[in-house]
Amino acid sequence: MTLSVLAMKNAGPCRAGFITTRAIGSATIRNRIRRCLREIVRKHQYDLREDFWIVLIAGRDAASASYRALEDEWLRLAKRASILAP
């Protein structure tokens, strides 16, 4: 998974976009991954700093990853990008 972050002035709450390409698998698999990522970001939305736009790009390994593995990867990337509120 790849995380891209863009700082925006006075943008308010964090916004997130999700990209899943056809290389990952069928539409069913891509939609499942997007639903999981959406739920993970929703679950941690109050932990995020404001004024950021986020784009998550799912890799091929996301198709076989569990929800917990995706969440762990999200938290690792968010901490590394310093978008989690202190």
C-alpha cells in the first residue's frame, strides 16, 4: 500500500481517496479492499490531523491481506507521514 499526503490550508477535516487498479483482481476484490480501507480511515478519522488530503493506493498484496493487516499497514504509513494527531 502507498500513502500520498497533500497539505491544504484551511481545508478542514481530512479527506481520503482510494485507488485500486485492475491488476489487484476482479471488481469484487477491488470493492472489498476499498470498503476495508474506507472503514479503516473512518475508524481513525478523529486521530487524523486536519488540513490534509490523503490518497491510499492499494497494491497487489492487499487482495490477500486481512482487515487487521491492512489496518496495521495504514497505521504504520500514517505515523510515518506524521498525519496522526498527537
